[in-house]
Amino acid sequence: QVQLVESGGGLVQPGGSLRLSCEASGFPFSAYALRWYRQAPGKERELVAVIPASPGDNTTYADSVKGRFTVSRDNAKNTVYLRMNSLNPEDTGVYYCYVGLLEVRGGIWSLHGYWGQGAQVTVSS
């Protein structure tokens, strides 16, 4: 059973920092890219960062977080992290980790997405 469990959210003042964690289980963690998304109130969910499975491939970030957020992974702990610095109120939202897994169902291979339950991040003075 695939599980993604986020932690580390909370309330922080503008300019502050937080680190989110997402602990995964139920699939070969080191073989898959992981993603962080966020959803602000009244807005659509948006992609924030992607960390590939291979250490030689580049991480990617949304333009709005480049230079402030850093995604990393610890394959020994089956955990992906999102370090967020210089937070501003526009970063407020629920942050989700996501993995897309190739699975066979009914004899057919296809991509299936799994989401964590989300971690609330609120940036406010």
C-alpha cells in the first residue's frame, strides 16, 4: 500500500523558513521522481518542485520559488524534503507530495498518481 505522509507545516512570519518532510512507503522509493505541489485558498493546485530519481538529473522549480526553496531526498529514510526560505504570504497554502507510479492493473501498465494528505503552511505576521 502506497503511503505519503507530510509533516513540518505551520505558521511562520514573512521572511521565515520551514522544512517540510514527506515520508513514503509501499514502493521502491529510490527508483521514482518525487514532486511537491501546493494549493492556495481559492486557487488551483500548482507544481512547486520536482526531484528526479537519478542524482545526476536536475531538480526543477516553479519560477515563483526559485532561489528560495530547495528540494532534497534521503533514499535511506524514504523521505523527500522541501526547505522553504524567505517565505512570503503568497506561499501560504496546503503543500502536497506526489509520486506517479507505473503499475499493472488488469494486465495493462499505466501511470497512477498518489498524494499525501497535505501540510498547511501559513505565512502571516
